[in-house]
Amino acid sequence: FVSAVSIIAGKALMLLPGEQAGEIADFMSPLFGLGAIVGVHLFQRSQAGVYGAVAFVVVFLGLALVTCLDFFGAFIRLELSEELREELLEGSPGLAMAVSALIFLAGVVMFGISLLRSGVYPRPAGWLFMVGFVFVPLVEVVGETVVALGSILAGISVLWLSSVLWSGSSRVRAARTGLPAQREIPPVTSST
């Protein structure tokens, strides 16, 4: 849930004037997302199969690389002159950013397909995941506003996936242990 909230808050802040707060919140999104994507995958791993495992590895790697890029954006890039920023993009750091974006894009599509194929999560959540996150590495093509709106959709998908994960994990635990999925609280009776 923290991941989804940071995605939505980060992109919403990016739409406001001033860069620092949005950049920091934007960095927190993929950082928390690493944990979220692990949980989402582990919950579907038996149904997702080998393809799901490969998709998980690619999206995890892409998300880790995006986390590094967002750290740079939040704490380093804003301190550099515009001229130096442009120089960096022309050299090997620019190439590293492009490769990172492509890995993330491939991972998002692959993992989204894995979500759809596994049947564990609602299909609309899988589609929102893909459609929302697919714009993130395409920021230079579609612009910040489209990326922000797409990321808000992606944040909603992560909230949805997380809620299924948490509600479903209690049912799975109940099936494995034979204990009730939720602890029943006896009604309060008055002794008058």
C-alpha cells in the first residue's frame, strides 16, 4: 500500500510547481515498489510458471534501475546546471538511462502479461499495471503530464493488487492451517 500511495503522491506532486518534493516522492515510489512487486509475484508464482518468473526478474531489475535513476533525479540532478545535465545525457550516463528505461518497459509488459495469464489477480488490475507503467520510460516521447497520469493509474493498480494480496493471503493461510481466515469476535452481550 505504501508503494501505491508513494506512486500516486509522487506523480501528483510532479504536476505542481517546484521540483524537489515531487522528485523525492518519485524516488520513493520504485523503492517501495521493489517490495510490492516481490509480494505480488510470490502470491501468483505457482500459477505464473516459468514465464512469470522470468517476467518478475526483468521487471524487478528494471524497477531497481529506475530506483537508481530516480535517486539521481531527486538528490543530484537538481543541483547540476542545465548545461551539465545535457552533457550527461549525451554520454554513457544517457545510454545507461536509455537501457534502464528499455529494461523497465520490457519488464512492465512482461509482468503485466504474467498478471493477466496467472488468473490470480483481477484482469483490470493487470491492464492498469501495464497501461499505467508503460508510459514511465517513454517520458521523452509522451511528456510529464501523460507519465504522471499513467503513473496515477499504475498506483491504483498497485493498490488493487495489494488489496487482493492481503485479503487473499489470509484465505490461503486459512486453507493451509485449517484456522479461520479472519478471527471472529464474539458479540458483546449485556448482563443486565
